[in-house]
Amino acid sequence: QVQLVESGGGLVQAGGSLRLACAASGRTISGSDVGWFRQAPGKEREFVAAISRSGLNKYYPDTLKGRATISRDNAKNTVHLQMNSLKPEDTAVYYCAARDPGYSRSYHYTNDYNYWGQGTQVTVSS
């Protein structure tokens, strides 16, 4: 079992940046693909970014390309999400997700992952 804990959220002004962290415990996630999702009030959880277990492959939705950067530090069992040029519409709870090897072949859907954190709130003021 893997436990995921997100941190780094908070209140930021529009145009600002945040660096979110996803720390894993229980076992190493060096062999796991990891994704970030977000959910705004009244909306479905949406894909933000994903990184392959090697770190060589990264995936973003077109709407966030250029503003989101995902990275991982397998030695620290941590994955980061850097968000720049934040907008009020980026306000949401941000979730980290991981999956066992072979669990799924796509990256963009919530059911591609079998481990989830509790989320961290990001609020962007205008």
C-alpha cells in the first residue's frame, strides 16, 4: 500500500506561482506512474499532469501546457507540480495519484490510478 500526502497549497494572487509536493510513504513510488488532478467546487475532477515512473515522459492537458510542470525525485519518494501564471480558475483542491505497475496504460483519467492523496487546497485571488 502507498500513502500519498499533498502539501504546498495555499492562497496566492493571480499571476503568482505555487509548487505542490506529493510525498509517498508505505513503499517507494519509483516504480509507479504518478498524476496530479484537481477538482473545483461543483465540477468533476480533472487531469492536470502525469509523469512516468522513469520521469522521461510527462503529460499535460492542452489547457495547461506552458503553465504546469511535473517532476519527480525518486530518491525522496516525492513528486512535485509547479504551477505558474496562476488564474482564479485554477482554484481547486489538487490531488496526487499513483498506480501500481501495469494498472493502466493511459494517464488522463481518475480510474487510471489506484492510490490517492487527500488533496491540498489552492486558492487564486483576482
